[in-house]
Amino acid sequence: MRALERACSLHGVEFQEGSEVEDLTFEKNKITGATVVCATGEIKKINCEKAIICSGAWSKKIFNKIPVFPVKGQMLSIQGPTNFLKRVIFGPKTYLVPRDDGLIIVGATVEKDSKFNQGNTPNGIRQLQEGIRSLLPEAINWPQMEHWWGFRPCTPDLKPILGKSKIENLFIATGHYRNGVLFSAITSNLLLKIVQNKNLKEIEKSFLEKFSLDRFAI
Ligand SMILES: Cc1cc2nc3c(=O)[nH]c(=O)nc-3n(C[C@H](O)[C@H](O)[C@H](O)COP(=O)(O)OP(=O)(O)OC[C@H]3O[C@@H](n4cnc5c(N)ncnc54)[C@H](O)[C@@H]3O)c2cc1C
């Protein structure tokens, strides 16, 4: 992430960490800017020529025509001996991902009714522990190091929403559900082309048709 942040900065991207978009402003069929609450509490207006909504599970809060909802995932890590596990193990509800230093990432719950409820829960942790027991029984007594959770941006058909919206200068890249890390490079490449109005390959056009916001009748 640090490398990505540095690369972006070198290309002129400005980050405003801790700032939250509260509201978008429109004129006729165009977005003109946003109201932003900064980390200091200061409220600022930002003007824009074009905008992309890419706020994950929270996208609907910013633009309510996007039918995205949160699906919570809980994870934990355990410390195993170095080189004990050399490859990823996938089970029906759990997967184990080894790191070089013996740390094993244990993922992940899929909680469709979670709303935005924060925190790890006894039930979530128990499910992950049961997964460890079934996939790698000897690991059940290895020390637990950390636990955390996140909200996957999910859509009604489990596919992302990419491309133009009905607002002419507002674009969307959200709803990647369980695959947003995997698809981040292709998504950003595609969105860059659309925002800059560049020629698209046939395959890219077909992605945009399949993943258009228009498929949802809202
Ligand atoms: C437990 C778990 C395991 C996962 N494992 C994998 C995996 O192995 N492989 C994979 O490909 N994907 C995985 N995913 C899914 C992946 O994390 C998501 O698909 C991806 O993060 C979506 O990216 P995004 O940029 O759309 O949203 P996010 O990564 O959620 O980023 C959205 C950002 O928008 C910000 N934001 C929200 N509202 C506002 C606002 N009003 N103003 C300003 N900023 C705002 C949020 O703070 C956040 O930083 C996993 C998810 C979870 C929870």
C-alpha cells in the first residue's frame, strides 16, 4: 500500500485522510462537487469536473441509486512454526493463508445480515476456530495473534457495478464483493479509460454492459 500511495503522489494524487464525503452537489444532470467533513471537523466544499464513486460498502450512503450493501467478514491470525504450511488451504467455509514467518491468516466469515455492525463477535471467532480445527487440527492450540473485520461491498447479483451513471460526469466502481483486491488493477484501468473517454476494446465494452448500473431497475 505504501508503494501505491507513493506512486499516486508522484502522479499528482492528493490524499485527504480522515475526510468524509457527506453530500454530493448537482446542477442539472451534472455533479459539481461534494461537501466534505475533514479529520479536524472542518466542513469544506470541493468542486469537481468529474467524479468516481468508489466508496465500497458505503457507496449507497453517498449515492442512493447504487444498490450496494455490506457483507461483513471476520478474520484472525495464528502464529505457527516457520515453513509449517507452504500453500493456501481452502475449506468449505474457511481458508488458511501462510506467511513466510509462520503467521497464518484465517478467513473469513460471510455475514449477509451484518449491516454495519462493528467488531469481532464470539460467533464469528468460533466459526473461524472450527474452520482451523477441520482444516489443520494441530493448529488449534497455536497462539492467536490478531483479529479484525471488514465490510465487503455486495450487490443483489454479486457482480460489480462499473462505468457511467445517468449523471453525465459521475462514474461508479463498486460492488466487488469478495474480489475487490483481485480486480483492483483491471477496474482502475477500465475506469481510467472511461473517464478519459478513450477507445475501449470489445471485451472491455462487454464488461461495461454486464456490469452497468442500468441492469438494476432503480
Ligand atoms: C474479511 C475480508 C476478506 C477479503 N478477502 C479478499 C481476498 O482475499 N481477495 C479479494 O480480492 N478481495 C477480498 N475481500 C474483498 C475486498 O476487500 C473488497 O472487495 C474491496 O476492499 C473493495 O474495494 P473498494 O475500494 O470498492 O472498497 P473498500 O476497500 O471498502 O474502500 C472503500 C473506501 O471508501 C471509504 N469511504 C466510505 N464512505 C466514504 C465517505 N462518505 N467519504 C469518504 N470515504 C469514504 C472507506 O473508508 C474505504 O476506505 C475481502 C473482504 C473482507 C471483508
